[in-house]
Amino acid sequence: MRKGRFISDVDLLSQIQANDQQALLLLMKKYDRKLLRYIYSKTNALETAEEAVQDIFISLWNNSKQIVIIETLSPYLYKAAKFKVLDYYTANSKKIIHAEALLPEYKHQAEPSAENVVITEELNNWLTEEVDKMPDSLSKVFKLSRLEHLPVKEVALQLSLSEQTVKNNLSIAVKRLHHRFKRVENIGLLFVLAKLLNYFQ
């Protein structure tokens, strides 16, 4: 095998598809630090970033025969890294506190563009529709807590529920939204949605 720096990603992928573990190691050597820096810059969690990079390459190895590229694996790998960042912020009801880091194109805009306004409106509609599909016990708790920003104690008083019941219902509602959230296929919408869903515990 030629030295890794002279082997194209197309060739490396072809060799990985032929179960060449050395090719995978060369690909990891080429990209793992870049992916680690990217994920760490978004999560500020080194251990999480290290595990995410490992998962990305394991997934690539397991699914290599379904991957088709023209020149480079970079877009595929960075898309996988972006999804790992999203997973980090949606896992275990983790609050999305830095989701805007995924949206550099929006970060410095004094006024949102017409396109972004439309996207945000569509996503607000998405959220409203998903919450309305929930049973009343869940939707009422979610709306009061996450849309009207009432504390758990106030929600419990208004609905004549215990605070623990409010927390339990809120957790169930959030998990339902996580599940629906992961079905959104448009990557641009995913990033804006991640910013919009700033309600996790």
C-alpha cells in the first residue's frame, strides 16, 4: 500500500469496502483530529468528542459499501460529525445551550433574512403541530412550562398536579419531540430546529 498521504479518499474507501483495516487506519489518521476539534468546539466535552469520532469511523466501516463519493469523504464525515453534535444536545433531555454554534451563517446577522424567517415560522408550526398531537396531559404541561415559561411549581398549581407528575409528563413530552426531531431529514432545518428547541431540562 502506498503512503497514506498519497492515497485518495476514493481509493481508501474502495479498500475499506474490501475490508482493508489498514485503509481505515489511514483514513482515521487523516481526519480524526480534524473531526475531534470540530466536535469539541461545539460541545466543549472532550470525552464525548473522542467517543463520537470513534463512532463515526465504526459506522463508516460497517456501512462502507453503501457510501458513494466522487472525490473526498470530508462532506460525509463532517455531516456525521454534525449529527453527533445534535445527538449530544438531544440525548437524555440535555438542554441545547450552544445550538447556535451550529449556525454560523445566522450568528452575525443583525436582522434575519426573509428565508430564515420563513424557516423559523415553519419550524414553530412544526413544534405546535407535534405538541397538539400529544395527549392533553402532556401537551398542557409542555405548553405551560416550555412555551409560556412557567416554573414547575406554577404549572403544578394550575393543573392541580404534583410537581413530580409535571416533571414526569414534561420528560415524556420531550422524549416524544426528540423522536420526531430525529426524523427531520433536511440538515438546514435540523440546525434551525436545534436552536428553536431550547426547552430541555
